[in-house]
Amino acid sequence: MKKLVLALSLALTALTGTASQLLIPMDNAQSNHLKAYGLAYWVLQRVGVNVQWLLNYRGGSFMLAHVPEVEDECKIRGISYEVVADARAQGILNEIAMPEANMDAIILEKAPKIAVYSPEGLQPWDDAVTLVLTFAEIPYDLIYDTEIVQGKLTDYDWLHLHHEDFTGQYGKFYGAYRNVPWYQQAQRDMEALAQRLGFRKVSELKRFVAHAIRDYVFNGGFLFAMCSATDSFDIALAASNVDICDVMFDGDPIEPNAQQKLDYSQCLAFENFTLSQNAFEYEFSNIDATNTRPIRREEDDFFTLFEFSAKWDPVPTMLCQNHTSLIPGFMGQTTSFNKDFIKANVLILGENKAANEARYIHSEYGNGTWTFYGGHDPADYRHFVHDPPTNLENHPNSPSYRLILNNVLFPAAKKQDRKTK
């Protein structure tokens, strides 16, 4: 019924000669950048109208047919918008199409089905992605090891990895929290889950899951990960045939010469890194630059987005859409990636060049793509266990959070627009 009403509305508009478009600006004129992404997703999912993503035009604005229902939704969600006549809308598209303009118009046509890989008991504020998806009103499903072992990952277009430890070392929290009840219970729960799913050790279960996720990407899935889910994922792949877990994690010691037995060819992003084999150290390897970076103060912590050719490199351009190219940094267990250990085929989207660190990286793998983003919570510079939850009502224009939502909408683009032109 809604689609019929919409079709009649559009037809009436055309007949009366008052055809117009809704422009959702994404520059500094936008009052709520984060909810604007949710609106674009809602239009694709519920209204059934294509959305044009105007790359590099006013911060990566959205434009679509002027539908009263959508205008009402903008008002409800507190999103800035402009009603523009078709002539002006065509003028915008003509400006974007000019060869000398580093802009492009990408058609978004289908809302991706989203999954977040996370254990039971997750609250939306425990993870930046679930927090911003909830705030933007973008629906998602929670899945975990059971669903992946059962082969349900293929039901989804886009997968986010919660701050997981894929190495089987329980987040390397042993040094600080080994005597705390929640840590002990979490270890018991994971061991029981591994047994139920037919694995001897948690590390073996996580290795299986890591391979399943890599296969998902190879077969066309879109993977996004933050914080420790980035480097621990690649480490688990490199350690596919070697035991890197000490006795307190899996009941037996690390395999002799484990470092020398790593197979970096199995990794998506990193190579030639060195493991941290100290169970008391809150670190997986030297991929992460948290403890070695020269930046010591929040006010000095920024990274810069690269500018790509919108017409020839639409994918990285989509992923970098923002109203500023200078992004405030934020820390996590994995804050940033040491550029010395990033594979040559990986595209660096955001970096702090002076610190020799990448914050935001991306590449294709098989028929799919992956994106890794360093840090835990873009609105909480140094997040600790049991810190109060972030309220995104206080951060509706966060450029750091916008990068997450760029990745959420990216799979909605037409297939030809997701390839280098």
C-alpha cells in the first residue's frame, strides 16, 4: 500500500509540474550527520526509492525524490534538508559530472542486511558500531560462534566484528583481571561453548570462525572491524597451524618456535609482525602502535583522510566521505596500525604520517572487501572497562563515527559503482 501511495504521489508531482528533490546536506549545515545515514537506509528499506550519494559534494550529501513521507521523517529525526526544484537538482548533477570536478553521484539501491558478531549480553554502548547503528536507527542482527558454525553468515551482506579476540587468549585481560569473577566466568562460558560446538579448545573454535569469516569475504561479503578484532583476526589466520596460546589460556604452553611458524600469506592486512608471548601484557603483537606511538595527549591525536578520485576510485571515496578531512583520534586495545607491517596491496584511507601509523585501512579480498578501523569509541578518547556509556545525542556530528556509517551504506551502492571505473 505504501509503495502504491508513493507511486501515485510521484506521478501527481510530475503531472503538476512541481517535481522536486530532497537534498540532505552533509557539510557543516547538517544538524545530525549520524541520523542522516539512518534516514538513507530507511528510505532504501521502507520507502523503496533509490538514493543518490553525491560524493565530495557538500560533505557527501544525499539526494532523492521529494516524498512527503521522507520529509516528515527528516523533521521527526532532526535532520537538516533542503527541497530543491528539479532544475536545480539537475544543475547539481551537471556540476558533479564536470570532468574537472572531483565528485560523482553514486546510486544506492538496496539496504544491506547487517550482522554484528558479538557474544550474548552485549549492550549497544559496549561497541561503537552497535551504538551508532542504534542511534541512527539502522536494524541489525547479533550473531556469534554458534551461528557461524551453523553456516548462517551467508544470510548477511555486511558483518561487523565486535572487539573480539580471535586468538583464544580472552582479550589478553589475564594480567589485570584474572582474579575477577566476570573474567573467570567469561572463560568458563567460552570453554563450554567450544565444547558444545565440537572443538577441544577455544582457540580452535576461534580459528574456525576466523576462516569462515575470511571465506565469507572471499565469496562477496563486506567485513568491517574495529579495535582488537582487527589484528587478532589476522593473527589467528597466520597461526592457523601453530599453538600461540599459553597454559593459562588453553591448558598447555605455547608451541616451540611459534613465531617462526606463522604464515603471513594467510592474513588479509598484515605481515612480518611479532607476537607478544607475554600472557601478562595487554597486547597481541607489534601491529598495534598503542604503546609505541609518540602521541601522548588527546589534543595532539588526529589523523588525516586521503582524498581519492571520486570518478575513478569510488569505493575509497565513499568510505572517506566527511565534512572534515582531519579526524580526532581515539584509543583502544588496538589504537592504530604500524605501517611497517601493513601489506603492500592494502589501501590506507587515514593516517598519522608523523607517527608512522594508519588508523583506517581497506582492501578487496576475492569478491568482497574488508575495512579495519583502529580504536574503541570515537566519542570516548580512552575507554576503560566499566566506563559509563557514550550518549551519541551529544555527538550527532562526529566525523569519526561517520566513517563507520560510510561502511554501512557502501554495500547499498550499485555493483558497478563499487568497482574502480
